[in-house]
Amino acid sequence: MTTLVDRLWYSGRRPLWPLYPLVWLYRAIAESRRRRAWQARDERIPVPVVVVGNITAGGTGKSPLTAALTGLLQEHGWQPVILSRGYGGKAGHYPLLVTPETGPERAGDEPVMLAAESGCPVVVDPDRKRGALWALDQKLGTILVCDDGLQHYRLPRDIELAVFDAARGLGNGALIPVGPLREPLERLASVDFVVTNGGRLDEINHDQQFTMTLAPTELRNLVTGDVLSPERLRGQPVRAIAGIGNPQRFFDTLRELGAQVRPRALPDHHRFAPEDLLSEEGEWLVMTAKDAVKCRNFAPENSWVLVVNAVLPESFREAFMASVNHCRQSLDSNETVRTHHG
């Protein structure tokens, strides 16, 4: 997300209003695709399917939330599998089973990061329904969690979560290209949970709105593997680089930790090269986990990864697991009926 787009979409004004005919076209095409996809769906997938996504363009914290959900599911005895489109990667075949060692040029940066951070199987396929069925055929797990799939309607789903960056909110409230909305705000009426990253959004009226925070947990050296407390950043000169959807959030976090930040924002999913990792004498080079997977083969020794975890309130954890268990009961009941009639 560029600074220019930030100003145009998140200033609260609509300077691109002459493009409104394209908004109507975008909305008509999106609604048509959604209707066709839902009408073409066949039977439900035989395990619960959780979809994490957003209706705004840019970074909101979907991947940290996905990782947190898989950890919560594991605590309750589930074996989650993460599904991803694999944006930015190009594999020779799909579905692709991703491990922490898989090259991000094949799988995309977020799937490799999620494989490393969650310890779960990660399956990449632009056709996420095909990836889901393959994961079940391979007996990889007992529940599927799709990262960034809210608009991928070909994939049947049981639980939907829409994620927002509380600092940005809805921007100017208009659809692309005039504003940041991928879908109209009414879309939230059909999601099960709204999760706001960093604070509550009063302009969103949803019974199941919960606040998430991203908590820095450690600094990990990308070359040596050494681990430090984030508190060691206090007073430290830092060259901060970020090729994510909302780099300003990362820079603000470093400043809140007391670092002396010299920032460099790059496009989301930026393909890093060694010349991107230059710093001045005495500086630490600090990056996100998502960017680190693309830099690990050529990072200098002063490269550190700031690891953050999504922290969710207990009320959300209970409500989410109740929905998952209800979904399992529904699927078990349907299977019993099919078996009986068969």
C-alpha cells in the first residue's frame, strides 16, 4: 500500500470521486462472481472450514490472527491445516505442501512464514477448494483455516472472520477504486466475527466484534538465531524495513519499544535483494517475520526479526471455539443422516 494510496483512501475524503462509475462496475462484477460461486457450490467439505479475511485492501493483521487461531485450535485437540492462495509465489504444480524450508518464490512469503510460526501443514493453491480437498485426501488435519479467503467464494466455509486495522478503519468508506473497500459494508452482516486490530471500531455494528492486539514477543537474529527481548530496542538506532500492507504500523511498534527508527517502506510482497538490506554503522536492521523469509539467504549479521503474536480476549476464544464445536456437531449430524439414508 503506497503512501499516495493511503492519502487517497484513508484521509476520510473522496478525491477520486470522478471514478465512481468504476465503483458501480466493480460492485456489479463482485456481486455477480459471488452469486455464481455460491450457486455452483456442491456439498459442504466434511470438516469445519474457517475463513479469515477482510473487506478492506491492505494489511490488517490476517496472518497473525490465522496463526493465533491455529494455536487455539491445537490447544483444544484439533489438527489445523492452513490454506493459502500463495500470493507472490509461482510453483510448478498445485496443490503445494509448504514447509518452513520452502522457498518463498515458490509458495509466497505469508505461507512460508505461517508454516514456520504455526508448525501446521500449509497448503498453497490458487484454487483453495482443490487445496482443501487435497489436504483431506492426504489426511493432513481435522479442520481447515483459510488465510485471506473472504472473497474466494468457491471455497465452502462454515465460519468467517473479517479483520480490520483499527487505526485505518474503513477509510473513506467507498469501494475500490475510490476507496479501500473490497465489498460493501453490508457484507459484514454475513460474517460470524469481526476482529479489530488495535482497538474497537464504533462505526461497525456487529454483535461479535472483538479487539486483537499484536504483542512483540522476541527479537530473533536472522543469521545466528540468537534471541533477545524486544526491550533491547530501547535507545537502539534501527534501520527498519517493511514490505507489508501497512508498514507504518510496524514502524510505530518499533518506536513504542523505544527504538530510534530510520524507516524504509516497500511495496507489499516486495521481492527483496541484498541492496535492500543496507544500514549505517551501529544500526540494527529490523524487519517483520513475513519479510524475513525472503531475506534469510543473504541477510547481514545485524539483521533482526521482530516476532509478534496476536493476543485475543478470552471472550473471543470461548465464542470462537463454541462456533467450531457447533459446526462439528452439525457435520456429524449430517453424516449420520447420509449414512442412515444410504
